[in-house]
Amino acid sequence: MFWRIKITGTLLALCMTIATQAQLFKKTISFYGSDKNDLYLLLKEQGYNIKRYSNPESAIRSAPAGTGVFITADHYPEMDGKNRISEALLRTAASRELRLYVEYPSAYPGLDLPGKPLETHLERGVVTTGLFGAGLPRLALLGIHNCYVLPVDAADPLLVLAKVVGVDKAELGLDSTKTYPLLFRKNGVLISTTALSNFRTGRYGPEQPVKTVLSYIIAQLTGNRTPVTGKWPQDVRPMFGRAEPLPENARRNSIQKGVEWFANGRFYVHPSWKADWMKYGGVDGLKPVGPPVSQDKPNGDGSLGIIEGHTSTIYYDGSQQYRYWMRADVQGEASMALAAAGQLLNNADYKTRAINIINFLFKTSNLRAGPKNDPGSPAFGLIGWATTNAGTFYGDDNARAILGALGAAGYLKTDRWDKELAEAIMANFRTTGKQGFRGERLEENDIIKNGWPYYYNRDLEHPSPHFESWMWALYLWLYDKTHYAPLLERTKEAIAITMKDYPDKWKWGSSLQTQRARLILPLAWLVRVEDTPQHRRWLDEMIREMLKYQDESGAIREELGKGKGMFRELKSNNDYGSDEGSLISQNGQKISCMLYTNNFAVFSLHEAALATGNAGYMKAVKRLADFLTRIQVQSSKHKDLDGAWFRAFDYGKWEYWASNSDAGWGAWCTLTGWIQSWIVTTQAQILQQQSFWDVTKNSGMRSTGTAVIDQMMKKP
């Protein structure tokens, strides 16, 4: 009996040894590429035994028979002359039963490879097979940003690169759009026409689709079907997880990092690189984009203004283009955030920069120059849209410039800009029509030609809170200080029309939620100046309508309105990226927007909560503010992103992901004004249990505002 047990034990040990050796064999890999390559580091993390070689030929000839050989793009996006696969090498690999993955080859038998790659922009990876499993079905999307691809012909690709409509799926299929094979088989070899191994550096996403594709490639080469496990490597990620407890000082740190980001990004123009700002800013503001400002460059002090932020283009190295536009609204908004943080954190430098930026806005730039600074001109008092478009006036942009500077003045406890601010409010008011609407935009030449009474006396209805409502808020604010009755009367009429027209007649843009978020502020301040049951009902209705879409995480979900919005409908794949647009392609997608919705919602909700004392509003504010604290960007590699907020966040995946179809301000854009400043300021106000109304209540505008009204409302 003993000898049987002994033999059985020996056989078991032998079987275990064979199994272990088989597993080790599966874990043996030959690799051509850098030891800093993202795929190399991932394979090491997964426990593979990797032998690196100096060229593809050595890797193929030296690899143990039956194992996998990875040949990666070592100098991507440059074409690596070493990545040349010959017939002889393929025969060697076949004779030794090697499994090959080759990416970005400069030569391969049977492939007509170009001399240089094609650089793409809006295209994304599209799955064209069922081989990846149910978790990554056909037509699923991957974000392979700013891709360099070798345009070749290939039969039955697993992935293609194409410009398509959709968030997680190519919803219109691949008809009528150019496709580029991205991953396919040829002669039994897996070939990628771009550097899929650059997934971390290039910030590919979302995590699960990218992980699934890489797991498939690894399994095909090793026979090891265990998917990639462990913490996914990311150079840019949210500050906190969805369920991670927030530290007690999280909100204060969010404010600190949020305002430090202005300097981290080198967004303050400095005299030594002013020429770059002027070069990339352009003369007409149509394409004010360029490379990021080097971290070696010095920061300005605000006296030359602050530029806009990042575009949504992510380069192969994970960096992003900058928007060099010098916009008036951004100046006012950034000054407010700096002043709020300066007061909270007792930081004199922030306060000084806020002062310098407002002086740039009103004194040294062209934003209030020329006819806008001539009391005899019908355009007097208006603020130009941007230094490149100083004769164009959007009411919502003027409103945010004024609100920002008003807030900064309140925090700084100064009245030095009261005259300019009152002039700006009244310049907009006297070009507002009888029903309280101003329209989307006005032009300086037209105002001078027609005279301001033409606009003041015209009939116009334009139910678009995004464009109209924050100017209404300013009219109410100035009415509270001066009691100039027309400010209240026209605003009440405009709000009444807008509430009556909700929602079917609203001119929604990228999201119906944006319109709701913007209307809450004047409704809250209407309760401040005239607290009636009807005004409270209006406010409560709009807040309830918006909060129907607030997630447990605090995020407010985007929603498309009925019918056609203001921007181009994406009826074909060619429409993708052709106009401003939404982050979603259909309602129900778990995506939130920090450019148009959550940023303005948190500010407006906080104003409504403190105006009414409504505990439900305050609960919603806290949840939303906590969400914003969690999703703030952290990155040790990309300092210019650390502390920012991107426009888009997928709160279902808990990742920065959405449709990137917007032609100017896509999913991964940042904005020193619209996004950053309202979030930072509101976080500070929540900590201090203050509203904007409280911060600015001691303004000396009563006397200054009354004098300006008397001067500007005299009929010419």
C-alpha cells in the first residue's frame, strides 16, 4: 500500500512541476522596444518573464520555440527603420511556431506601406469583430487620441480607425466614413498600424475597452487567457474614487489646487512669450490654438491677461494643445476665483493678480477701447468678446465678465471698478428689447449705425437662458442697489415668457440641462428682490426639473432637448466635429458636463439655497460640490493638467470620457474661466457659507450706479 501512495505522490508532484513549467512557458515573452514602453511595463506588472532585444530580427531568431514575440513602435510616431519584417523572418517565425505581434512596421511582405503615417484627429477606434467577447462587441469605440496610423488595405480587420457618431458605440455604423485598418491578421501575425502599446502615455480610453484589446493581444501571443488584472496605469486620473471617503480638508485643497492650476499651466501671459500668445491667438480668433506653454517659461502677473486653457486634442505623448484666445469673460471670471481664493487662503499674490487682470480688462486691453470707451457712442460701456473680436458682443459672455469682476471687487473690498461695471450693465440693458431679450449677439458697427434706442424699443423674444439669463441676474442685482424700475420690469417679463415657453420653445444648445442651470440664478435673485409665491414656484420648478437628473454621485446628467437644438444635428458620421455639440449622442448616457452645466449649476444652486434657506437645495449643492471635488484632475506627469477640471466626465465608468464632437470645446478641454473659475469660487463660498449676493452686498453701486443710469439712459 505504501508504494502505491508513494508513486501517486510522485506522479502528482511531477504533474504539478509540468503544469508550473507550462505556466512559466506561457509567461515567457520576447520583446523589441523600450523598457519604458507602456506595454512592456504592463507585461512586467502582470508577471511575465520578458527578454528584450535590440531589433526585431534578434527577437524572432532568439525567442524560444512556440513563444510570443512583441515588436513595438520604439520611436512612435516616427517611423522606425528597424521595424522591417522580411519574408525570411516570417519563415523563421513560422518554422519555430512563434506567435508575433508587430506594430507600426516600416516594411512587411504583402503590405503597401506609406513612407510616413497619417495623423488623425477626430477618428476613434471601432471594433469590427466579435472576437473580443460580449464586453466589447462589434462597433464599440476606443479613444486612441491624435493617432498616427499607417493607411493600408487589410481584409477582415479587428479594429479600424474612423470618424463616427456615438459615445461608446458607432451608432450610425461605418457607412459613408473613411476607415483605416488598425488591428488585423496577416500570415497569422497580429499587425497594428499604430502604437497600441502607447496606451498609457497617449491616454487611450475608456479603461475597459483598452484593457480588453490588450488582454486579447497578450492571450493570442502567450496562450494565457487570464485577462489583464490589477490597478490600471493612468497618468491623468480623478482626485478621488466614486465611493472613496473625502478627507476633511478635501474642499479646501480642491480650491488651492484649482487656483494654483492657473500658474501650473502657465496661463498668465508673460512679456517674454507675449509674441507666442499673439502668434497662436491669431488675428480673427477662429483657430487660436498652439502647443502648450513650456514649463520652463515664466508666468506673468496678470497684467497681460490670462489665456483660455486647453483644447480637447490629446497628443501621442499625453500633452494637449492650448487655446491662446484672450477672452473678456475669462478675465472677469478668473479674477473672481483668484480673489475668492486669495481671501480664503490669505494669499496676497492671488489678490494682486486679480487686480491686474481686471485692470487689463477695463484699462489696458482693447476690450473697452474705442467706441466702447466713448460716452457719446451707442456702443459705450460694452465689453468686447475677445481681443481678436473686440467689436462682437455676446450677452452671456458680457454677463460673466461683469459678474466675475463684481465678485472679485466684493472679495477685494474695493469700489475702484464700480463705474466701469455699472456702465457695462447698462450698456447691455439699453440694447435689450422691450420684452427683456437681447438676442444671441450684437455687433459694434450695427449698434453705431442703428443707435441704442433701436434695440431698446424693439420687440424680441429669445427664450434661451444660456444666452440671456445671467444678464437678467445682473439687472436684478443692479435694481437691488439703485431701484431703477425698468431693470426689474423687463427682467420679470422676460422670465415670465421663458417659463411659459418651457421646454418646447426653448432654443437649447448642447444640452437642455445647460439652459435649466443658467436660469436658476436669476430666479434665485428674483426671490431676493421680490419674494412672491409665484417667483418661488418658478425657482422650485426649475430646480426640480434639473435635479431629476442628479445621480447618487452628485453629477447632473446631460440631456438633449426635443427636436433640433441650436447646433448641427449629427445625421451622418461626416457631421462629427463640424459644429459645437453635446457630449452625448442620446439621452440616458451617464455623462456630465463641467463647461455648460455642472459648473453653473453648483454656483446657481448655492445662490438659490442661501436665498431661500431650502435644505433640499443645499443637500443637492453639497452632493454636486463633492462630485466636483472627486473628479478634479490629478497628474504628476502633466503639471499643466493637475488641479483642472475637464469638460466631460462619465460618472458610470468614473472616467474622463464622452463624445468629442464639439468643434471648439470638446470632451477634454479645460477653461480658466467658464469651468475652473465658477467651481473654485463656489467651493470657497460653500466653505465660508457665503453667497455671491452676500459677498457683493456692500457694493457702493447705489450712488455710482444711479449716476451712470442717469447718464446712459438719456435718449440721444
